[in-house]
Amino acid sequence: MKKKWSTQMKEGQTDQQNPAENEQPDVIQDKEREPENHEQEKDDIIAAQQSRIEELNNKYLYLFAEFDNFRKRTSKERLDIIKTASADVVTAMLPVLDDFERAIRAFPDDETVKSLKDGVVLIYEKYRAVLVKAGLEEIKAMGEEFNTDMHEAVANVPAQSDAQKGKIIDVTEKGYYLNGVIIRFAKVVVAN
């Protein structure tokens, strides 16, 4: 019986060793699979982080572009406000400019009032120079084609020739631009 027991033990040991031997390849296979799974997990994490970085970078670029557009827009608006802020003041001064021009035309060509006329012309030129420096520019009208974007017709008269048709033959009130924007239309007489 002792032999049987030892055989059984040997067999038992063999049986016990066989499962251990059977397990070892599984453990080795699991250990081999574990680095593969670990590498796959690393790749997944890296891919997720890269997509997150790309998403955040896109958000940053969008925000940067939006801010840059905002900065440019506000800068342009500020310049437009500065350019047109004086429009009310300059528009209010235009009748004075018109009065100076009428006064100069009203002076007679007499030597006795020549010094008085020269004084008025000098003041007119200084006044006009200040307005021109502020951005005032006269709209050309006399002899030009009538253009409703710049001119306002106050009268129509029959044309004396075909060349005059549709042209401005008289200006009753000058028109002006202020920094490229019309602040007063030229009031004109048009030949038809």
C-alpha cells in the first residue's frame, strides 16, 4: 500500500504539477497580453489627450480671432467717431463760411474799401484753412453732370445747347464733404 500511496502522491503531485504547469503558460500569456493591453491603454489615453489638446487649441484660436476682430472693430469705430465727432460743429459753421463768401462778392471794386475787403478776405482764408484742416472739402458742382448722390436740384432750366443738358449751370449753395462723408449736399440749378 505504501507503493500505491507514493504512486498516488506521485500521481497527485503530477496532477498538482500539471495544473501548475497548465497555469504557467496562461500566466505567461496573461503577462504577454498585459503589456499589449497596457500599450493599448496608453495609446487610447494619448489619443484622448491629443484630441483634447486639439479641441482646446481650436477654442483658443477662435477666441483669439474673435478678440482680434473685436479690437479692430472698436479701433475703427473709434476713428470713425473721431472723424465725425466734429461734423455737428463744422456743419454749424458752414453758414458763416457762406456769409463770408457773400460778403466778399458784395464788396465793390472801389479803392476806398479795398483794405476793408482785403481784411475780410484774410479772415475768410484763415477760417476756411481751419475747416479744411479739420477735414472739410468742397463738392465740385459747377459745370459737372448732375449726380443725386452729391447734388440737390433746386431748379431746372431749359438748356441753351445740347452740351449743357444734364449739367449744373449754377450753384446756389455749396456742398461739402467732411473726411470723405457728405455733410451738406450742393444745391444746384440743372439745365434740361
